Amino acid sequence: MNLAKFIQSLIKKKVKEVSSTGYYREPLVGFAQATSPLFNTFKEVISQDHCLPTDILPEAKTVIAFFIPFSPRVVLENLGTKFVARIWAESYIFTNRLIEETCKELCQVLGNRGMRAKWIEPTHNFDTIRLLSQWSHKHIAYAAGLGLFGRHHMLITRYGAAGRLGSLIIDREVDAYANPPILFHLYPICQECDYCIKACPVSALTKEGFDKQRCYQFLLKIDNYFHDLELSDVCGKCLTGPCGLL
């Protein structure tokens, strides 16, 4: 088995191990060359502080991104409630933990095979003032060919937008690199759709742009509402429309 397929099989195995939760569908896995010009572009479109793969792992050769799509049950329950569904908050917390465990296991397994690997936490790796990340998993997944961006500024994959993303960096080449366009094209189904704009509970998303602070303040209120859970600053209402499940 080549390296790309080996990594894909490990990630799929980790998600399958928790299939009894009913939270997930089969994950998507993609790869980008660490030298892809897209990583320099991210410094322009996100922030000059956004890291290059070599900032995290000097010997970086490959960036791995994976998307764990939520099941119809999770998506439809969040769609069917006026407020954020509890299962959406619970699956968010559980998935962040699953991504961390997956990355740790991958680093260990690959390390046993003589490779170096580093991973970045799946969430809360951002500046809470500017709300900018030094390693945007959705942009990394774009570089790895997993999808295109939608009007809601989230990545839409061939399985939809509802799910969670993880990524890590290794010091080996693979033979399955993506080649996405440098220009950030809007996902085709977004051309005639503004569902996400209408679905935003606090009108943070408009045709003119996205008010990150308004969105974030609402997320903090949700975390306070689910005070018996771990950090659950998550909404997802914009992700549960036509692009939620594909």
C-alpha cells in the first residue's frame, strides 16, 4: 500500500471505530505539496501571520487534510430546531476530540516508520480579537482539493459543508497531490442560493460580507447556554441548508 492510501485508511479506520455514535459518514482525505503557491496566497487572503507548512515542520513535504462529514441525523436535527440543537454541540465537541486523537495516532504510526509529522489543534487556534487563525483548516483543505468555498465562507466538499476538518504535516512526499485553482471560485450551487444568509440567526452573514465579531459573540452565548458541556461555541445554522448534505 502506498503512503497516501495508508494514511487514508488510518483516518477512515479511526472514524469507523466511533460509528456507533451515529454522528458521521465516511471521511474525505486530501493532500497538498508543502511548496504549493496557495500557502503564500493564504498570507494575503487571511493574514500575514498565517503559517507556511515549513513554519510548523521545517522538513515539510506534504500537508494532509481530512473532512469528517456529519450524518443526516446531526444535520437535520440542527435544521429542525429554532435554536442550536444539542446534538450539534455534542458532536462538535466529540469530533474535535476525535480529530486530536486521529492526528496523534497518525503521528505515532508514521513516526514508527521513520517519518516526522506535526499536527495543529482542530479549533480555537485563532486570535480572539481579530478572529484570524495562524493555520486555517478550511483553507488547508482547499489546498488539498477537498472542496470550494461557499457564500457562508465555509468549505463545501462533495459530501457537503456540515462536518469538521483536521490537518497535519509530514516530511514525506505522496503521489496523490491535489491541484486546486489559485483563484477562489464560489461553489456552483451557491450561484443562485442565499439560504445561508437567511438562516444566520444574528444576520452576521450578508450579501455584502461576513461580520465575524457578531457571529462570534453569538457563539459565546451558545456556549453559555450549553453550560453543562465542554466549550461549545458552535452554531452551524448556515451549514444545514442545501449544501449541508451532498
